[in-house]
Amino acid sequence: MKKIQIFIFSVLVFGLGFSQASAQQVLGDSIAVPALPPPAAGTPDASRPVDVSAPGSVTATPTKTYIGAKLVRAEGTTAIYFVNERGMRLGYPSMRVFTSYKNKLENVQVISQAELDSYPQAMYIRVNGRGAIYKLENGARRLLSSRAWTEAGADASAIMDVNQTHLSAIKSGKAIK
């Protein structure tokens, strides 16, 4: 039984080497923005993906795996979100950010809009589990002072880790002191 579980886990994590055609069948030709008001021109919004052209099949192997985490999109849309092991979601602002995590399009699961809506948006992020904490607000990242973090009353489990590419893709807002 253990060997079967390991095999299934390996297939889910590393995929079966799908072709570009099957990746496009899973996602369509692009990642699109859901029907929400657009951010200001040229400013990616961390709460939702922006419209980018999919470069086809992404074949890199993931370097970090989260048990219970998943890549999802709502049925009938192409906006991709990462849902972490605590059930918080964060949209990829571009295909460049999506591929910076070495994600594979074939690993994106299609779920209902109701299920997607049941996952709360991430409110706090930081790079690689250490350093400065940012609050996501109105499509921008706002650096939090220690005092602001304490006053927010949030705990560390409310923070979603991102990589530097992801952080850099989110416009910078005014710091919260």
C-alpha cells in the first residue's frame, strides 16, 4: 500500500511528461484575468492574475512540494492560483511568476468557482519564509513595520511565502508604520 501511495504522490508531483498540446487542452492558450476591475495601467495586482500568453508546456520539475497544497483554476476560467496547505490562495500575476516556481501547467486542477471562492485570499506575504512581511492591499504590497504587524493581530500562519520573482511582480505601495 505504501509503494502505491508513493507512486501516486510521485506522479502528482512530477507529472507524466505531458505534451504542449495536452497542456493547452488543460488551460487553453493563455492565462486570463477574471472579470474584475483592472489595476492601474502597467501595475500587476497580487490578488488576481494578469493576462499573459502561455509559453506552452512547462517541463521543469518542482523544487519544493507542499503536502495539501495545489494549483487550481475555476471551471470556465484560465486564472491560476496557488492554494497553500492552510487553504489560502494567491494568484500568479504572470506566466513568468508561475514558471519561476517551476510549476507545470499539467498540474493545475480545475475546480468549481464556489470552491475557489471558499479559499480566502492571502493577505500577508514574505520572501522565502524570512525577512520583511508585506500586506497585500488594493493590488499592491505594503511593507509592514513590526508595530503594524503586532497591531494587526495576525499570526505567522497567515503569511504566505513567495519567491523574489513573485514579490518583484507586485507593485510596491506605501509602507505601513
